[in-house]
Amino acid sequence: MQSKPQENADASCDVLVIGAGPAGSTVASLLADKGLSAVLLEKSHQLRFHIVESLLPANLPLFESMGIADEVRAISMHKPGAEFVSMEHGRAQNFYFAEARDKSMPHAYQVRRADFDHLLFRCAQKKGAQAHEGVKVTGAQFLPEGGAEVSAQDDEDQALTWRARFVVDASGRDTFLANRFRIKHRNPEHNSSAVYAHFDGAARGAGSDQGNISVFWSAHGCFWFIPLSDGTTSAGMLTWPNHMKFKGSRSLEQFLRDNIATCPPLAKRLLAATQASPVQATGNFSYVSGRNHGKNHLMLGHAYAFIDPVFSSGVWVAMHNAVVGVDAIDTCLRDPARARAAMRRFDRAVRHGPKVFSRFIYRVPNPIMRDFQMGPDNVLRVYAAILSVLAGDVFGETPIWRSLFAIKVICRTANVFQTRRSFKACQQRRMNIRRVDDAALYNA
């Protein structure tokens, strides 16, 4: 990778992109394809470990169009579907992407995020973007005459400046612009924490199912089991901050192991496994920014909004944001008279993804929704609709909306007939998502 710009005097570009995650590297690649000069700045020297190693089938056509499908396949674990395991119901339910409404996306991949992000970064470089690592953006001043002056600092404390016609914030959960504009707001409807590690020697599924992601529902959230191509397995727990309070003086490693022991199906898979990485934790609180664009700038992926990662939607939503973002940027720079309409289209598209996934994520803790998910019927094609959402097929002309509405009606009707159960679950949820500010809970 190119570590830092060799010369920065009077540096200028069409678009400056902050952050080289999936959104940032994708938008830089696509901008270069459009013939626009793009500068991509990443504060880290090596793209770091991230959770959400499970990609969605909807990613695959984009990999093909970017010319990286073979490279992604080479570092990936083939994933034909997802398995949901409920101890309450005493069984597992498999969802195979080939049974979704769109038959053209029958599988997905699991990846090591550091390798995947590095691949996207190199793709941006190959396409002609000026991609630099070890350069942290420190400020952005939007100018009255248009464009912006962006200041940065490399790891040798050298001050750098770019003049850009347009700025893209793809800084992830750093939310560079949202913090500076003071428009970032916690989502009061959801709040979760993640505790996780990598393991070697975990027991996987048989045959083609060995690459499936497994999600184990529990009373305190859920566990995940994500097989990777090198034999390593990512395993962890998404839980409520309220449950994290019970960590006490235990180390994160012991806390994770104690919780895994409460999930016999997962504990069995990890019985002979050895831990291959330190246990880490993060508070995955959900948030949304008051807006996702302004004059000469826009925000992509987690720089705009973050939702719970239980359905692995983050990478796909971020990369789709990049696709619609490039169209908006290209219009703004080449045809300013149409800029406002282009930004309205961008705004609708960027809000749509988190909204659809959130509907499922926020309802999953409801016991009636879990009943439905563990025994779905394909009446009105609702089973195929659930699969389509899990596959990421929520944009464009997808034909799933009537079926999703049917699911909503079925669950609400069931809530009426099981009022006491639903009310108890609602009370429990409100207690679970209460905010916990003690940072010590997440220390090892």
C-alpha cells in the first residue's frame, strides 16, 4: 500500500474520501471508473480486524461489476445459507439462499474482514484512486465558493491539505462529519454489545453446510458462529448492555466462555476448539445522523447510521450506498442543475436499507417473531421473503413487499392473542436496552 502522499503542495482532487472500509474503497473505485480524480485517506496502516465477516448474496453482482469476483472468491468461505438455532424451541431452522425470490444469488461468502478490506483498498488503487494509509483527516472546511479544504496528518506528524470539489465521509463509526455537525443521535429502540474471538478446530456443519453462518438465540441476545476459509471460526455473543453488567470482575475471556456454556449447541461445536485471538468487546449502540448529505458532501454506511449487525447487513448496505453515492456525486459535479434531484434520490436509497433491516432486527427478540422464524410457512411466499431479506435483496424492483406486510400482519395478530406473553417480552426489552456507560465493562 501507498503509505502517504509524496508531495502535498497545492494538492487537489475532484473527490476526497475519508475512510477505506467497504464504503470508502468502493466509492473511490467507482469514482475512478467515472473518470473522476479521487483521494482515499485511511488513518490506519493496516486495515484492522472487524466483526461482520459474513457477506450477503446481494454483494456478488457488485463484485462482478467491479472486476474482483475471483479475488473475493479466493479469500472466502462459500456460504449457501444461514442456520438459526433456538434452545427454547429445541431445534434449528435452515434458510438456503437458493430458495429466495431471486434465484440468481444462491450463495454468499464469509471473509476475514482485514483481508477483504485490503482487497477493496487495492482495487481502488488499481483503478487510479490516490489511496493513502496512515493519514488521519483532522478537519474539513466547506468553502462559500464551493468545495472544501480538508486537513490531515500523517503518522510522522506532517500536516497535509487537499482542496476537493466534493467530500465523502466513509469513516465508519468514527462518524467524522456527523460529529462535527453535531447531528449524530442514538437510536433509543436498540442497544447491543458484542464480545467475540476467533477459534481454531471448531466443529462445523456437514457437507456444503460447513460454510453456513449459525445464529443461536438466547435469553440475553444471540451467539454467532462464522466459519472462515483458513479453518478459523469467528464466534461471539451479541447481548444487551444490561447483561454486560453481570460481567463483574471476570475477564472478557471468562465472561464469553461462561456465556457460551449456557448455549449447549454452540458449546458442543467449540468443545475441542482452541482460542486463536484475544477476546474483544464493543458497545454496538445504534445511531443515525440527522442527515446524510449536504452541499458538496455526503455520508456512506456507518458514517451515517449503524444498526445491530445480527443479520450481517453492514457491508452490503455500505457498498450499495457507495454505488448510489457515485451516481449522485457524478451528477453534482458534471450537471449542477440536477444536483438537488440527485441528492434526493441518494437520500431515499440510503435511508431505505437500514429501515428495512431494522424492522426485522427490532422484532427478533419478540418471542412470537421467533416462533414464526423457527417454523416459517411459505403461504403468501413469506418464507421466500424472509430469505430475500437475509440475502440483502431489499433494493430496486424486488417483489417481496406484500409478503413482508403479511408477516407483519401475522405477528401483530398473534400478539393480540398472546397479550401477556407479548407484554412481558416488551417490558424485558425495555430493561435490556437501557444504556450502560461504564467503559470498564468492555475491558479485558
